[in-house]
Amino acid sequence: MDRVHEMEVLVAIADVGSFAAAGRRLHISPPAVTRAVASLEARLGVRLLNRTTRSLSMTEAGVRFLETARSVLAGIEAAEKEALGEMAAPQGRLTVTTSFTFGRTALAPIVSEFLGAHPQVSLSVLLIDRTVNLVEEGIDVAVRIGPLSDSSLIARRVGQVRRLLVASPKYLDRHGWPQNPSDLKLHSIIAFTGLVANRKWGYLDRGGVAYQSFEPRLEINDAATAIAAATAGDGITVALSYMVAAQLRSGALVPVLEPVTPPPVPVHLVYPHNRLVAPKVRAFIDFAAPKLSRRLQELAVDPQGETPGAEAPG
């Protein structure tokens, strides 16, 4: 069996954490993954992986060999790209993912400008309201909103957003303003499941974060529809600040429970760690980061609902 292929299989297993996921990444069957590992271990005369029905981990020898394998594969990739001229200019297909609302609100015009600046690059933009595994799903770059939990990704911060409770003045005139988080149980809540999947709202309480549960009057998996329902006066909804900047500016929506609004959360561009970052990825990060930062500043709101534009932090 080809030695380079065996290295690719081992690296894929280390990156994605399972034989099945490695097979999907490499477009080979699980038995082929097993055969590659067995062949590699037999030739080296050492066990590289500890495998049980519930866990998978690298042995000490496996960790050492993995580092060498990554270096060898990176060298091969660099040689191939240089031979093709890819090191000279960004080219090829780039896959970028973010949420539906962020894609429409902030990313779409930047994508158009990037294509105009880099004619040899084509783009696949996946708008998905869930966190994807970049390596396993073949994604080059993602926009992540909130704290980063995956330490294997390289991140570039581009700004911050707030998680707000908002309602229309018409609704609040009819039903009154909630004075504290427990009052939410007395109101019609419109829940966008991407933000309140557990039917809880996090708020500041004595320097920490507490949670108030509620039963939504309307629960929906689309942020734009939830915001439209709140604007129409149907209830209170949770939204990220960039989603409702225009409505707050016009007065169609106003923030409620401002004193306990949670602190901002960061927004990052992230991409998988690799010794050799493809020129198309580097070009997109360098192009998009400052433009996203400016766009998030334009869409920023403070806890009182003001939209300070370029003066906003982030």
C-alpha cells in the first residue's frame, strides 16, 4: 500500500477523531482506513493508535510519527502547488460558511468584492445555522460568533456582537415592559432556536451569568422570521445586535431589560490549522477581515440600543 496514502489516513484520523470520519474526509471506505492503519503499523512494527469501541487515542509512538507525517505531507503539497503555480497567485475553489442572517447582512457584499479582486478563485458559500466541523466537512473558512471551543482552529478576531432582548413599542404599550428576567414568563416570547435552543435566556446577575427559562409562544428556526414577528408586535425575541441594527435605528424595535444585557461575544474568522496555508485562504482572510470589522462596527449597538456606527467597539 502507498506510504503517502497511509500517512494521509493517519493524519485524517488524528484530525477528525474517528476511522469513519477519516474515511468520509478521504472518500474511502472504513475498511480501507483500517487496512491502511494496519499496514502502516505492521511495517513500522509499533502500535500507533489505541482503539476501543468507545475511544481512540494516539500512542506515544503515534504522536511522534504523526508529526513527521504532517511535515512530509506538507512538503509534498507545497511542491505540488509550486509546480502548478498556485503559490504565485490565489486560485481554485474556496468554501466559506456562516449563518444565514450573517451571510445576508454582512458577508454577501464582501464575497462579491473578493471575487472581483481575485478572478482565479471561485467560491462556495454555505449558509448554515449550525456549527460545522471544518475539517470533516471540507470547509476552508468559517465565521464563528461566540467563544471558540475548538483549539485546533486558527482564529482572527473581526469584532463583537451583543445578544439582546427586543420588542416593538406597540407590543410593550399593550403588555407592559418586563422589569426583571422573571417577568419574561408573563410575556409572549418568540424564540429563534439558533439562539435559545434550550429555551433559556442568559443575563447578568451579580457579576456572573444567570439563566431565565421560558415557554415560547412562537418557536422558529429562522432569525429573520422571528424578528419580523417581533416587529409586528407579536412578542419579545432574542436577537444578535447585527440582526436588528436597522430596526433599532428606526425605532421599530427597542431593547428591553437593558441593565442585565449580557456582555458582547466575539466574532472570528477561523480556518483549520495547517503548516501550509493555501494562498486562496490567506487571501480571503486578509481581504475579508478588515471589511467585516468595519461592517460589524456599522451594525454595533450598545446596551441602550443606540447604533454608534464607526464609533462602536469591535
